[in-house]
Amino acid sequence: MGTPETQTDGSVVDGCPRCGWPENEIYQVLSRHLTSEGVVTYTRCACGEVQVRVQPYAAGRVVAASCGSSRDDSAPPGR
């Protein structure tokens, strides 16, 4: 995660509250779970502190698309 995390009290954390390890340098992933809100990841910092991170679902950017030359352009999309 490359952006600072917001805590429930509104404060922003950009490093481990215990040792200051940068939050975007995950030391160890313990587990990762899909939820209705997004992806919840449990991580361990280099100092041993366990952290819970939430990555909300959002529209992703397009990384590949066909040029469309192989399909019949008169057909409606999805057919």
C-alpha cells in the first residue's frame, strides 16, 4: 500500500506506530481476506507488531484491451 492509512479516529499512519517502519514496505503478510468492503490484509512489521490493513474496492485502470479488429463491428457489445 503506497498511501498513508487513516485510523478510525481520523489520524493518519504512514509508518509503524511502534518502530516507524514505512507502511508501504510490508515486512510479512500473515493472511489476506476478501470482504464486502474490500481486501483485509493482516501483516507483521519488522518489529513484530501485527497490523490490519484495508484496501477498499475501487475501479481499476485498464491494463490491456483488444484493438477490436477481430470482431464484427456491426454486432452490439457483449454478443
